[in-house]
Amino acid sequence: MEILKDLWYFLKERKKFWLAPMIFILLLLGILIVFGGSSALAPFIYTLF
């Protein structure tokens, strides 16, 4: 969680709030790939792509 806190401080200090949605989407895709690869829902998730 330390890296998320550092990332938030970077975005806040440098006024780069436009990066936040991109980072959020990348995190969601990463979580989807990790959980989708090892579950019974994998065939349904892969049809989305």
C-alpha cells in the first residue's frame, strides 16, 4: 500500500490528476487478468476480449 500512497502524493503534488483514470483502468485490468486466469470464470472473461 506504500506505493499507492506515494503515487497519490505524486499525482497531487505535480497536478497530474489526468493520469488517475488510466492508472485505475490498468489496475482493474490487471486484477481481472490475475483472477480470471485461475478461476472457473476464465472462459467468460476471455470472451470479453
